[in-house]
Amino acid sequence: MNRILPILIAAVIAIGGAFYMTQNNGSLPGVSVAEAQTSDAAIEPAADMVLGDENAPLTVIEYASFTCPHCANFHKDTFKKLKQNYIDTGKVKFVHREVYFDQFGLWAGMVARCGGDERYFGLVDLIYGGQKDWIADGSPTTIVANLKKLGRTAGMTDEQMDVCLQDENSARSLVAAYQQNAGADEITGTPSFIIDGTKYSNMSYTEFAAILDEKLGE
């Protein structure tokens, strides 16, 4: 069953907060989800990440967590078919919005955004596709090392990713977007979808396609 979105982000168990050094002389990200929570109006929420034709007749918004197994399964199967049949054909504009159940999902999001807009969705595929491998034993040090491996696959250097992972303003911006968007759309589990303004829970490709075809008048 879907994981339930915490009512208060501050209730999320924080692993880090201050600056920690790993045994390999790397560093763990210096901000947790709880610490990145903000009511500061000066923090600009991170921009949406969009795939497909900006002028497509239908918009699909996915709310997903990088550590959610159901989200990983959606991206391994249903999303690939949606991309081929609806996004790449100009019928659907797809928006991926990150939900942060935990520290590790936030770190994955920071790595995904580190490569810029052009690399984002490629990294998203790698993160979901290798979810079990990069989470591994659940050790923060192991997770950071594994996320960096994915980032290197996408052409980034460890130095670039270290800068991204230590950027507290970026973390606060990502969490601000999460707070604002998930709150407005009343998101309670992942993956959840907003299709043409209506909220839906996880579903098969057949169900998804039927809804899209009906809304597209096909």
C-alpha cells in the first residue's frame, strides 16, 4: 500500500543536520528534511521539472518519492509506456514533483537536480531503476556514495555533487516546493497524480491510458 505523507515534516526522523565526515573523507549532506522545512516567504520554491511539449493539450503531474517502491515500479513499467505513447507524441506535458518522506529522498532529489534540466529525467530513471541498489543497507554513507555513482554515470564529478549536496539553500527550496505543492493538492500518498486538475492514486498503464484517452477525446 502507499506510504502516507507525514502531517508534519518535522516529524521525519533526521539522520544529519550538522556537517558529518565519512570514512572516505567525503561529506554527508548538511541539512535534513526537518531542518529544510521553512515558513520563510523569502525562500523561492524550486521550479517544476517538465517533460514533453509545453503546449500539450493535457498536463499530468506526478507526486513521487525516490524511496517509494511503488513509485519505482511505476517508472519501470507504466511511465515508460506513457512516455512513448503520450509524452513523446505531444499529447501530454508531464510534471514530476518530488515528495520527501525522508532524508534519502531529499538527497536523491538534490543529485537529480545537480545535473541541470537536461540531465534531470535521465537521472530520475537511474534513481528509480536502481532504487534497491543505492539504498542498499540504509547507511547514510553508503547511500551518498551510491547516489554519486549514479551521478557519475550521468557525467557529473564528485566535486560537482559535493557542492550540490551541501547546498542548504537548494534543500530549503526543494522542501518549500514540496510543502507548497503537496499541501495545495492534498497529497497523502505516493505515487499520486493530478490529471487535468483531478487527483488519482496509483494505477496500471491500461487504467492510466483509458483516463488520458477520455480526456483527450480519443
